[in-house]
Amino acid sequence: MQKSRRRFTLSGLGAAVLMGAPALRAQQAGSGYLNVLVAQPAGGVTDVFARAVAPALGSGLGRTVVVQNIAGASGSLAANRLLASAPDGSTLFVGSPSETVLAPLTLRAVHYQPMDFQLLGLVNNSPLALYARSDLPANNLDELVALARQSGDSLLSYGSTGQGSLFHLVTQMLLSATGVRAIHVPYRGGLPMLQDLQAGRIDFAMLPVDALLGSMVSGGRMKVLGVSSAERLARFPLAATFNESRSAPAFGHPSIWVGLLVPAAMRESTSLQLHGVVTAALADANVRAAIAAAGGSVPPPMSLADAARFYAADTAKLQALAKAAGVEPL
């Protein structure tokens, strides 16, 4: 076993992975390990989601689960590991459009394409929120726009997890919709950006709605100026939706999804079997409770055909957004 692998333990989320699944399932799915790849370091939100669903996947396939955290290169290292694996159902990728769609658009070294992946199901689909430093003299999107216009040449600054990242593109789309400018400050990851936002070194950032960021807001370390959801959220009940604002009433409802993916080269029979296991795992009450505890919410189940349509539509939308923003690969 490679050093980067470690046997899965569900610390704080439930019991250990079931090791002795029925022999029939083991014969159907093959024996050995189920490798679950995550493009974030241990402890990140995607990692928490992966560890929440992994036991049910291992049980459904009669395999011992190994979660592998392979961070770096905008998530393309983990994505490449998936595509280099045998498409036999022994390796799954807990990923997002950041790795599958945007990495090929922003990094010349990435040679795969979005349609090299097949989406089996969504673990989470989170709306976004506009977070700001706690002492920014603006409490909603309209006030932010007014402040930006009053600032003249002293432009406000916003952070993202990298040039061409989803959060960069969506923030730029929001700025274009409101007709204001701001300085983009790209970071190599979410943690250093959050540290600078809370320290007041940048003014605002667009990020998902989740439990970790919610605790930072409730603790007064930053605030929320608006959310991208169609309706107000229980987590941030005082934050207006972007569509409620005068500045961007037709902005839409961008979100960030996390899903379970396999190589598109996988045989249809294997994809169908895995899809059934994934659907059952995401319907498990313990899995849903663990994801909810991390601030997520499992979307309604999709057929493989529906998942393919969702993935293709989201890919086309993000590619058009990157083109409009003038994103060039580095």
C-alpha cells in the first residue's frame, strides 16, 4: 500500500467501515479496496463529505475503504489519479467542477477534458455567499456596490482560491452585473484567503455556504452581504438573496457541487452497478446526517442520464463564463 493511503476510520461521524460484506456482493463488485480520492487536504469540507459517505459505499460494494487525500495543482493531481486507475469500480473521485472543468481551462499542464469524467451522483450542491471583513462599512450587496463606487481609484479587493477558479469567475460575474470594479487577489487555497479576509487584508470573497464559514460569521470574524440561493437561508436568515438587491436582480443562482465521479471510459454495466450503490449510500440516514452536520445537504437522487445532463449543462455554463472573463491557461 502506498504511503499516501490510510485505512479509513470514521472519526466523529460513526462506526468503522464494515469489513465483512456478503460474499455475493464481493463477487459482483470484486474484492479488495475501494479507493476514494479527494482533492483537498484532510479536514476540508470535501474531505468531510467523502468520509461521511465512504462507509456506506464500502458496505455496498463489500470492500475495505481507503480515503486518499491528493491535494495540489488545482485538484488535477487527484483527477489524474482517477483517470490513470483501472475503470473497474475500485476507484471513485469525490470532486467538483473546480477539478473537472476549470483546471483544464486554467492550467496548461492539465491535459484531460471535462467529458473524461462521468458523474454518478451529487453529495452536495451548495449556494454561495458573499463574505466580507467584519469592519467593512457595508452590510448588503447594494451597500457594497455603493461603497465601491464611492471609493474611486481606491478599489476594494476580493479574494479567490486562484485565477480562473469558480469563486473568481462568479465574483467577476457579480461585479460585471453590478457595474463596479475591484482588485482580484488570487490565493493558493481557501485557508490563507480566509485568514486574510478575517484580518482585513482583503475586503470580500465569494465562497460556499457551509458550517465552518457559518461559525466564523457567528463568531464575528466576518459577515455575510448576500447569498446566491433563490430564497433566504436558515443559516444566514438576515442575509438577502442577490436577486432581492437593486444592484443585481437577475444575477441567477450559482452554486458549487460536490459529486462522486468515475472515468467516462468505464463500462456501462459497471457504471450502473456503482450508480445503484452511490444512490443507496446517499439515501442513508447516517450519511445525510453527517453531511448536514458539515453544513451540506444531499440533493435529490438522479438517474445516470439525468446526472450526465446536469454535468454537461454545468460544464457548458462554466466554460462560457471562463471565456467571458478572458481566462487563459497558465
